[in-house]
Amino acid sequence: MEKDNVNRMQLAYERRGKGTPLVLLHGFPLDHHLWDEIVPLLEDTFDVILPDLRGFGASTAIDSPSGMDDYASDIARLLDNLNIQKAAIVGHSMGGYVALAFARRYPERVRGLGLVSSQVLADAPERKEGRYKSAADVGANGIGSVVESMAPKFTNDEKLQSYARTSMERQPPAAYISALKAMAERADSTSLLSSFQFPVVVIHGDADSLIPIDRAREVKAALSEAHLVEISGAGHIPMMEAKEKTAEALKHLA
């Protein structure tokens, strides 16, 4: 991996392929390896940039609280350092929230947006409260309870559940705490959709038990031009469960 100085920290990333710049943002609480199996299907079409969000993977953390705008700023500064003015920005789950924050703050730098197993809604009050309770539990007891509760919900595939658990276990508690609070405080992006002047791809499995597929259908209803791909039988990680279909859908951003 390479590392770049970004916003008083080091942001780790991989860069593969050639073509349209494409940033793939991982979800919570994972790292860029989430995309490993799909990158070979994309690198003939895209210049694929795979960052670890601040605090996750090989990226360093910031002691002060982080919000979605901070994660988005990190990506903007990384693109600056790579001399890339515009890119397609794709986010999985929490990475989708970062992608939406990027589109809100830097619309002129977005040549396409992808939401994979994500949503535009803010947290309901009870969900927000639950994230803060999880953050407090991680602070007091470590990541174990979050890992055990989330890993089975990523997919029904036991092998991929094991992968998710291993990936989650290598992330530091501080990254969990910061991200949980950032997700709890994220803005609702529903009204943002009407301002988009670029292609939008929405990819969602119909067996997703973490974010229901209705959230993807709501984006399509609000933005008729969006390209919605529903993947039968896939759960929360379609880039691993149905990599060919996911890759073909992302190529609409080329």
C-alpha cells in the first residue's frame, strides 16, 4: 500500500488499473480489502483508488471527533495529491454516507456516484441512540460484541461471514467509536439527490439484513435517472456475493 499525508494524518490506499478515476470507499467496520475480488473486473476500465478511511486499515487516526465531512475531506485531499480533479465516487454502506458527503461538499469533483448497500436517510432517533450505546460499549469492553452481532448480518454465506469477522477484528476500537458517532450524526441526504448532475448507480441485494432494499428503491423513486441494480439473494456485501453483476453495474460510471 501507499500512504499520503492528508489532513494531519497518513491515509493509506492502493491504486490499480487505468481509465476513469474511480474511488471505492469501504463500509463499517472494514477496510479497502472489501473490494479485492471485484477490482480485477474493473481495472481495465477504471483507475481504481482504494483508500482505508481514517482510523481503519493502515490509515492513521485523528484524536478529535470525526464527521462524514471529515472523511470526505480526506478523500478530496488524497485526490488533490494524486492530481485528480474529478472522479467517480462509490461507497459501500458507511462508505456511501462518505460518498454523499463528498457530493455535497465537492459536487464539481464528482463525475459519477455509486451507492452499494447504502442509503440517503439519516438515523432515526432510536438508531442514533443505539450507535452511541455501541460506541460506549466498545470504549468500555472492546469490539467483540459489535463483531459478533454484525458479522452474521453481512451475508448468509458462512465463508464470507468468516471473512467479515476477520476483517472487523483487525480494526482498532478507536475507529469503531469515531465512525459510530459520525454515522449517528450524519445529515439526511434525500433533498441532495435532486441536485445531482452526474450519473448515479445504486446496487443492493434483496437479502440485505443491515440496510433493507427499500432504501435503494427510495433513491430510485426520488431520482428516476438513477441506475438501480437489485441483486437477488445477495446480502450486505454484493461486491463479494455477486461480483460480476456488481462490476457490470459500476461500469455505468465509466
